[in-house]
Amino acid sequence: MRNDDLDLRADRDELDHFTPRTPQAKRQKSLVLQVALGVFLGGLALWLVQLGATALMAKLAMGTLQFGG
């Protein structure tokens, strides 16, 4: 059974009123900056975790880690 009442395709006349939100170049630049910031912050977080793990392992290796008082 064919249902001709449900024509969900857009009419070509409606595309005349379409205006893009932002220029493509500006959106691309923003994406590049977001990726660069994410890589930088991810590397910084990884470095801090490594620094903490190294300090903890050094204390364990030297036997100077104290639990409690």
C-alpha cells in the first residue's frame, strides 16, 4: 500500500530562506583550537598523573611512605 499523503521531502522553494549560522572558516578555526586545547590539557593531565605516580613509587622504593601518624 502506497501512502502519498506523507511526502516528507523538502520543497526546493523553501531553501531560498535558509541562512547559515556562521561562516565555515570560522567554524573550522574554532574546531582546530578546541582540538589543540584538548590535546594540551590532556597532555598536562597525563604529566601530572605521571609526576604523582613517580613520587609515590620513589617513596615506596625508599621506604619513607608512612600510613597514619
